[in-house]
Amino acid sequence: MERSRARLNWENPPFSEIPPETVIADEAAGGPESIDDLARRVLFATDLDEKLRLARRPLAPEPITGGKAVTGTGSFERVLPGRPAHLRFATDSAARPTLPTRPGLVNEENRGVLLHFFANHELLAAELMALALLKFPDAPTAFREGLANTLREEQLHTRWYVNRMRECGVEFGQYPLSRFFWEAVSRMESPLDYVSRLSLTFEQANLDYALHYGHLLREAGDGKSASILLRIYEDEIAHVGYGLSWFRRWKDEKDSDWSALQKRLPFPLSPSRAKGNRTGFNEEGRRAAGFDEDYIQRLALFERSKGRTPNVFYFNPEAEHRAAVWPQPYHPDKKALAVINDLELLAAFLARKDDVLLVRTLPSQAHLAKLRRCGLTLPELEAVDAAGKPDPGALILQRKINRLRPWAIAPDLAERFRDLRSGSSGAAMTPWTTETRELFSKISQVRALGQWMGLSFPCQSAADLDSAVRELQRHGYKEAILKRAFSTAGSGMLRLDLADAGAVTSRPLTVKILAEGGILLEPAHDRIFDFSVQYHVENGTARFIGFVEQIISRGGGYRGSYCQIKFCKGLDSEVARYLMGEVLPLYDTEGAIAADLASWAAARGYEGPLGIDAYLYRNPDGEITLRPFCEINPRYTMGRVALELRRGIAPGCNLLFEIIKSADASDRDDAPMLDEKGRWCGGSLLLTERRIESHFTARATIGRLLPRPGSTPV
């Protein structure tokens, strides 16, 4: 098959500094080899010069053979390439150098280390191409001839790298050589497997690596090495284009390039291996190779772990409601379903890019691309059914994972995700018990940590309510809050006038309320500043994560979070002094609050995220007072989402995070501004996708000067 070579214009000619003797290598004297002879020599030769010797062209015609190719070495199923001793594959435990950093490339030996990495990859590619020629003797002649030509270029690439690294003071084989490419590709069972795994995966990734490091080497002043990489980059475009053309011939014509490649790659390979790691994503090179825009954009957005065992995230904000009715089944109402379905993508901002988020509805590619353009890191997304359960054939059930990290532990998780191959089950997958349920009970929290809760009275009868009312009146309070034992985001709360004590004490305690352990009566404080404190509980310690200002309605409902660089900036001076001097130090990891939280969680077998809602208020004497705990949330919170989002925006910017009605959002809410480095530095962004059926959406607003909630700009 004729392969068109895409020629790109560079600032400097790519061949100008490649030594002439490396551009045209000597061909062997004597008669021409056949493709089969060439492949055997490249695969099995134990001398590097012999392995990299170019065959005389044209190659000799070869007879058409049938059946499975077998040589004196036996089947090719588990064969290893022949190599001299110093170039044999290293063990998995062998210590390998890391890729040099950008500043490190000014050092010549570091550049040699970089070229050593690439030389091994090129040699592996040549050997794998030879293996494919031997494994598939009945493949179309045009495919085999094209593959033999590509193999020739891989031989040249290896020679260029070996010669240049030697000039940098590094010998090939000086460092351990990885066998990963070989293990990933050599088990191919068809030519389609070959082009999927090598051409469209590892060679495609080199469209990013060769261009990226070519420019870095030129920047470091090494024009000779840069010219080699940029020449190889041009060859790589043609290699990928060759594989793509055959891939399209052999794949199911009903499948797009993207879906066909995803189906074809065996785990642990995935399209994430088809792009560079910590390099730019080279759209131009992929267009030159022949990929369409749909494929390019989907690959740009795709993420999957390339080695680290991923954590699996799952959004289940109804967990408290499930705990409330346990052991009875829970059936979410329309509002609960709307929160689940509309806001589930928020859990993505808690994850790393090589983690996995299970979602009931996959966002559109356009929405994901918008988030990426703002510099937001997203994990791999995998669909589950409407009930939140993976399909029996889902890839996530075949992969080993680190931990399931739900929004909150819940009684249904162990059964729902029993087929996950977790290396460390964690609290999410432990059997649900009465003690576990008590983590979410506000009444149990008051009884265990009452010293931090202030006035809060668990009530299980009219007599309890009457006693609590009299105590609140004795302290000078005129209003109170009735709070259900299990509730979230301000739901299950009722504000009452203590002047009408009979209306409070005569309220019937239903069977449902009593089954939850009763109800709480608390003073309705004159709140002047709401905030949350985020921890992560692990190994007996509550590790402090950060503070977030909270936007809370008069009824106690959550509306949003405000994260700024300096937590107390812009506050009333009296409030700011009180916070900095009396309040914030209390929540330190080494403090009594963190120690009590850690002990409380450990006694109930809990590890994971934990958020504390707290506030400042004026007592009946007008003094600023702290309520250290208003609620304890043994789960992720919207405040934690806001903190994690804050880490991903441009330095020096503040963030306002809000949950709003989808109908109230407009195009003005989706107009982010980026700085010269492509970082989100201003404007608003809708983090969750608005659909026709959406009720809620999440909006984030960024700026150096943002109006504090309920105030004028600061």
C-alpha cells in the first residue's frame, strides 16, 4: 500500500543536523531477502547491528503459504525477541530512571537518558512489526509490504537514537529496558489487533511525545537531537495513517473509529495510551494522519489510569435517607432523584484524572470539552443503569480498583457493588450495622459529641419537648429549630416561635420520627457567619483539609460555598479578629476537635471524608459566640467540592460555588474567562449540564474581586 507522508513546515529544516550517514544506512550485499527472511532476522538476531541492518530493496517475492506460521523456535504465542545480553528486558523490580524534566534537558547526559527511552520503544516497534509479519503470513500483500516498509523506518529511528545518545555519553542498554510494549502487543491474534494496539495506540501516542520533546530539545539548545525527533514525528504521522487505513477496512463498518478502537483494545490497554502523558495533545498531527474530528475530540477528553489502580467515585447524596429507613428499602422521591441525576457530575471534581466516576447519564462531549478548556481535570466516566448499578459486562467489573469512594457510605453499597474487584474495600463496602447508621444520626452525634454542639436537646416525647422549651426560654431564646435525626442540606428542619410553647410541645412525634430515634430541639441563633471545616479521617487521625464559607438560607438550607485565598478577608473586623484569634486554631489536625472526631469515627468503623458545619452567632447578650458543630457530615460535602475546584483555577482568584435552579441559569452563567496560560481566571461556568428535564445545576464564579455572599464587592 502506498503511504502518503505528511510534510509539515518547521522553523528549521528537520534533516539539517542529522548526520548524512544516519539518513541513508548501508544495505546488505548479496541477494535480496524476502519479507519472511527480514522478519526472522529482525526478531531473532542477537546482534544489534544485524537486527538493524537494512534489507536490500526491492525485497524478494515470497511464496503464498497457508496455516499458522511456525519456525524452529516453536509457536509465536509466547516468543521473546532475540537480543544481546545487555539489551534484554529488565525485571519489573529493576530501578529505571525517570523521564528528564524540562529544565533537566539542558544537561547532555539527561538528554541521553531521554533518547534511551525512545530507542527502546523504536526497537520494540521494529521487533513487534517483525512478529506481526511472521504471525500473519496470509494477511493482504499490500498490508505486509507496507508493514515491511514501516519496519525499515523503525530500524533507522533506532540507529539514529543509538548514535545520538552515544554522543551524549549514554550507551544503549546502560539503563533497564521495559517490556511493557511487548507484553501489550505481542499477544495479537489478527492484523486488526496489530494496527489497534501498535499503530493506533503506542505509535499514535508518539505524535505527542516526538513533537513535544522535539521542541523541548530545540529549546534546550540541542538542535541535532531535536531534528531527529521532529523527523521521526513526520514518519510517525505516516505510520499511524497506515494503521488507520487498514483499521477502517477491517473494523465493523457500523462502528465509528472511536467505538471500534475502544472495543478492540484489551484491558489494561485503553485509548488513554494513545496520547502522551504530561505533553500537549497534538490535534494537528492526528488530522494529518487521517482521524476525523469526532475521534480527535473524544480522545482528547478520554481518561483512564495508565498504571495507578483507580479509585471509583459514585454520587449518592440520598445516603442519609437510606440510613433513616434502614433496614427497610428506600424509594427516592422526585426531588431526591433530581438532585442525584442533575448534580452527579460534581463528584468528578473530587477525583484524580486516572480515577473513575460512575454516572447514570454520560454528559455530552461538548460539555466535557468546555470543562477541559477551563483547565478542570476530569476522571474517566463510566455509565451505570438508572438504579446506579454497573452492567454485568461493564469494564469496571473486570478491573482491579483501589477503593470505592461514594459520596457517602450507605446500606445498599455492599450489595450494589459486590462485583467490584477492590484491592482495599474501605468503609463503603463493610457490612451495615446499627453503629454505622448512628454516624448519620444527629441525635447520636449530640449524645457522643455534645461538648462541641452547644444547646441541643434530643426529644422522644412531649415531656422531653416541654423540658427543652423551658430550658431554651431560660437562656433567653425566642425561637427554636426542630430538626429531624436524619436530614441533609437543611431539609427536615422547622423554625418555631417559643412564645407559643404549646404549639411546640403538642406536636405529635410520629412513628417514623420515633423510629429515627426522636427529634432535636435547638435554639434559633442570630447567625452572622456560617462556615464548614473539611477533614479526611484515616488511620485514626482526622486530617484537616480546609475552611469554606457557607451560604445558608434563613431556613437552614444550603445554597452555596465561598472560597477565597484569605479566609477572613473582607469580613467585619470584629468577626475577622474573633475567627483568627479564637476559632480557626481550634480545628487544627493536632487539636482537641480533630482528636474527638477521629475517636468518634474509629469507634464506628468509619474512614473517609468528613465535613463539619459550624457558625458564629450573637448570643442574647449580643456577644459573638462560636457553635463549633452545627452538624457532622461523615461524607463528601458541597463545601469539599468547592475546595477542590478552588485548587484548579488560576492563582490569586476566589471562587463562589452555588446550587441553583436550572431554569434560573442563563448563557451569562456559562461565560468563563481564561488567562494567557489557559487557566480559568474569571466569569461563571455551569459545572453540570443543563438538560430539558434538569431541575438543578451547579454554577461556579471566579474572580480576584468577588462580591461576598449578601454583601457589596470586596
